[in-house]
Amino acid sequence: MGRFIPLSIPNFEGNERKYVDNAIDQGWVSTGGAYITKLEQMMAEYLHVDNVAACQSGTAGLHLALISCGVEPGDMVIVPTLTFIAAVNPVKYQFATPVFMDCDDSLCMNPVKLRKFCEQECRIEDGKLVHSASGKIVKAVVVVHVFGNLADMEAIMKIAEEFHLKVIEDATEALGSRYTEGVFAGKYAGTIGDYGAYSFNGNKIITTGGGGAITAREPKEVDHIRYLSTQAKDDPHFYIHDEVGYNYRMTNIQAALGVAQMEKLPEFVERKHRNYDLYKELFSGLEHGKLLGFREGTYSNQWFYSLELDMNYLKRSLRDIILELQEQGIQTRAIWGLIHEQKPYRDEIAYEMEKAPYYSSCILNFPCSTQITEEEIKIVADAIKNVLA
Ligand SMILES: *Cc1c(COP(=O)(O)O)cnc(C)c1O
């Protein structure tokens, strides 16, 4: 077996083993324990917010955020079509209806189309946004910061305010990304809207194996989400439950990993930048491909790197390019299939799709692990140049 350069793998160079051993030694392995609280505090401090609730996954966090927004059966929620499907599935868990929105050149939600949909397809009635054709109430919008690149939050927050929409930021890929300029200067992804969800899945910038976290503008809402995530238990000694709860709490073993990973997060972000800068240098003058950048006026965590390929000029299909690189021991992938084209979602509204189908057909993601070496980056860049030539 020759060399293999994976797309994105976890990095456990820190205190992970020590803290997990510690959790096991103390017997605190389940949904109680000091590492959970510690991780919540570390995240709150890092993100400059008052309250963070750790949970089982980013998906669970997004589900609880929708519940907290009051999304009920029959409501509508605006979602992106170019995203990982976990950003959308929780809408269905609430028996609500997704409306799919196009992206712009940042790969994130297109605010111009979002406004147009609210203005032309909806009306405001008793302080609520109502979809004219169906009569459904549009309660919320889920905004994904794709690959760690911040969405245009300035535009989106204005629209949300004007049209009475709750904003759930899916910051599962964007822990550490922040605005450096404009009205949100200093604000981190996930702390601008009403709710922000994070993920610690295996390929994210930090990982707990599986896990996530949620924050909200109102600290009380985070308390309520934590309560819902622990079976909505109302009495410390007796089994009294005033609401339907969920088993969505993070475990102490996961949190032990998480605390060690949070200690490394600033360094991971730096490494992502260093590696991106080297790729940028190596890909300058690349034929038939362009390395995508990150939004101006922001400092991104640069979690994933993307090449926009000029498919019209390439002799090979995207699938063949991926397979050929795989044969050389280099793992790459295409961006996601559009969610409105997936079987469970084909009957839903997909609003003026144009950019998302384009980007879905021509984006290539390539190795970006924090521990990738300079030599490996050069090998990857050479291989990609050759395959595109
Ligand atoms: C990873 C991811 C999620 C889900 O997070 P999990 O922790 O895997 O449940 C949701 N949305 C997006 C955009 C993601 O990339």
C-alpha cells in the first residue's frame, strides 16, 4: 500500500487521552460530569457569549433550535439547497415544510433571492410572514456558513428583522470564523442570529467523535434547550416532566475529548490558514480551476478548501477526476448533491435555482487536515494540476 493523503481527519495531538482516561477513571461517562460544563464554559468564553449547551450532534442542536423557535407542523422554514442534508432534515422532524433557497458566489444563502421570496411570494399578517400560495407561516431561516465561509449576515439579519423571521445559524462548519469588519465586527459565526449550532463530528475543525453545541441570543433559551436535551426533567429527585424532552445531551466522555480539542482550536485555525496559503501559492496560474477564497471583512476558520473547476474545458468528468486522484492515493470529493433534488424533498418549493446547480457540478474539495505536511500539500497540488492539464 502506497501513500494515502486523506481529505480531512481528526487531530489528537493534545490532552485527549489524558482527559478521556480521567473521565473513565472517575466513572463519569454519561450525560453528567464536569467536562460537559467545562466545555460549555470554554465555548462561551471563546465565542464571547453567556451560555452554550453541549449536545449529541449538530443535527440534534439544530432540531432543538427549531423547537425553541416554535417551529410546528405546517410551518415553513427557509433553508439552503447547497448544504449537507443535516441542515434540512430537522425541519422534517418538526413536520414543517422546507423552502429551498439558492446560494451566491460565497456558496452560502443568496440574500437577494431571500428578500425577493419574502417580498414577492409572502405577505406580513399580524406580525407574521405568511406564504401567499399555501397560507403557511414562514417562521425561520436556516443559514449555513459553508466550509467555514461566513454568509452575508448583514443582509440576512436585515431581511429577517423586516420579515419577522427567526435566524438559525448552522455554524457546524464554522467554529472560529468571525467578522472583522462591518456592523458585526468581532462577532463569531453562530452568535449573530437568534440561534447558532456547532458540530464536533469527526471531520469538523474540532471533534468529539460525535457531538455538537448550541447557543442563542437569549441565554434563557439556551437553558431551555439544555432542559429539553435532558428529557425535560423538572425535579432533581423525582421523575416530573412538564414537556416532551429528548435524549440529546452530550456525554462526559465526548466532552473530555472536546475540552482537549478546544485547547487546540486556535492552533488548528492557524494551521488551516498556513496550509491554505501554501495551496494558494501552488495553485496560482492553475489552468481550468480556481481556488475559492473567503468573504472579505472576515477571518474564516478555513475549514475546507474548494476548487471551482472549469468543466467545459476539462476532458474528464468530475467523477473521473476524483477516481483518478484516488488511484494516486489522494482523497478528494465533490460538494453535496442539491437537497431539493433528493428523494424526500423533491416536492418542496425550490426558489429560482441557478448558482447552486452550477457550483454543485464543479466544486472539488481536496485534503485539508490540520496535520497535513508541506510535502503532502505539494504532492496534492501537483497531482491536481496534472489531472486538470
Ligand atoms: C456536519 C454538519 C451538520 C451536522 O452535524 P452533525 O454533528 O454531524 O449532526 C449540519 N449541517 C452542516 C452544514 C454540516 O456540515
